[in-house]
Amino acid sequence: MSEARAITNLIGNSVATVVISKSEGEFNPNQAISGDMDEVAVSSEK
């Protein structure tokens, strides 16, 4: 039962991360599909 809860939590956190990043305009679907983490840029401009 604990494994199911952990997997559910992982999936929920992943979905929440995508939703928030899309709402902030920071989601790049091409980078998400390729898994290329070399071009990660942190933007502090608001």
C-alpha cells in the first residue's frame, strides 16, 4: 500500500510541476521530451 501511495504522490507532483511551469510560461515541451538538461536557464525576472 505504501508503494502505491508513493507512486501516486510522484505522479501528482509531476503533473503539478507541469501545470505551474505552463502557467508561468516556463514550460518547454521540446526540452521535456528530449530530456536535454544542458540548456536549463533560471529566470529571475518578474
